[in-house]
Amino acid sequence: MRHRRGGHSLVEMLVAIMLLGTLLGTVTVAVSGMFRADQTMRDALARDGVLERFSAQFRSDVHQAVSAALGEDPAAGELTLEGANERATRYTVEPQKIQRVVKLGETTVHRETYDLVAKGWKIEKDNGAPLVALLLPDGMRVDAVVNLGRGKR
């Protein structure tokens, strides 16, 4: 009489290990994809937050300005907004950021940097008032109209 041993054969063990390896590989790929998607969403939200902060500040600066002018070198990407009481705000487009510097006379009172990529500035006439626009690489624009109703005080 033959007695059967109560265990698993080598073939059964190899099949089980292969199935576990396949399952582990699939789960690893799925979790890695979820982490990449999460990071992409976080980056997009951060970029949107920076763009929102920049847009609010830019529109406020332009609405308070009495004149807007581009720098002498258009390739430099410089915009100067002259305001009342010797206040001047200068925006400079750099390779991976936009810098905002506020001066009162010759004194720098505020400096801020936004992590935004931009193509440059554009000034157009909109019913007599200058329309200042920041051109973004994806075809978007941030527009604001200079308030000509104000005069230099």
C-alpha cells in the first residue's frame, strides 16, 4: 500500500510563486502610476495657485497705474507701470520666473518672484486705454486695463 505524503509539489510551488510575482508586479505598476498622477495634480494645483496670485497682483498693479511701458529691449521682457506718488512697479520675465519689484522713488519697497514661464508682454489700445497682457506659452493671457481716469498726484 502506498502512502501519499501531505505536501505540495515543486510545480505547485512554482505556479504559486509565479502568480504572486505577477500580482506584485501589477500592483507596483498601478501604485507607481497613482503616485505620478498625484504628483502631476499637485504640480498643476501649485502652478494654478501661483498663476492666480500673480493675476490678482498684476491686475491690481495695472489698475492703479497711470501709464504702462515696455522696456527699451523687447527681448528683455520688461514692463514698467508708473503709478501715483512716484510709485513704479517693474515686472521682468526671466527664463523660469517673473520678478516684480515695487519702488517708491529710488527706494525698493517690495520684491516678489513668481514661478511662471511666460513669453513676454504686449500693450494694446482698448477704447483709448492701454490693455496690458502677459503672454503665456500655452496660448493663455493675463490681461488688465490701465486706469487712465487717475492722474499723477
